[in-house]
Amino acid sequence: MALLLILSCNRTSSNSSDFDVDLIQNPNTAQGYDNNVGMPQLVFDTDLHDFGRISEGESISYSFHFTNKGKSDLVITNCHASCGCTVADFPKGRIAPGADGYVTVSFNSRGKVGQQYQEVTVSSNAQPSRHVLKITAQIAN
């Protein structure tokens, strides 16, 4: 068993990345959180949007505005929706300190009726590494 662990520790991953490993930092220490590390900070203007009342079958979108209020480049690595009826588009490159951007969430109401609540989890190299964006809509048929 120990031999397997030793061999697996020396393996290199076949996955490649367009980003430097220097972008990944962990400010959590045994003493707590160290906010002097110079991490990126992903700050959204809002994390909830209510589309109000819409008709069944409508496709709607909302762009969540964010700013990197940290001290190093921000990289959004993924946006995962809670349902297949919801998708998110996000910047694929580095976002410099002080720069801003948008995560656009699109919702297809086809086959949906009543109050809907969807989430999109945004993963990044910021601390915390995950932010949850929420959309709601009342769908009339």
C-alpha cells in the first residue's frame, strides 16, 4: 500500500493549464485567515436577481456585475448551474486588481410553471473560492 502512495505522488498530471500556479494561494493558516497574502477578492454588486413574472417558454438573462477588489489577478475557473435550464457565461482570462466584469446567467423557462429558484456556483481563485448567484422568477402558463 505504501508503495502505491509513493508512486502516485511522483506522477505528473496530464492536464494542462493556461494559468501559473502562482495564482493559487491559500491564506488559511493554523492561526486563522491571513488577509495580508494579497489574494484576489471577488465582489458582486448583488448575488440575487428576481425576474418577476414571465411567461412559460421565455428565455431570459441577467448579468451579475463583479469587481476584483483584491491585490492579485482573479481567475474564474467554473460556473455550475443547479439545473440544466440555467447556464452561465463568465470571463475566461485573468481579471486584474480593480478590474470588473460580468457573469451572465441565462434561464430557459420552457416546461416550467410557478415560482422558480435557480443557483449558479461561481468557482475562482479568490477567498472564499465559491460564490453562489441566485435567480428567481414566477412563471405563468
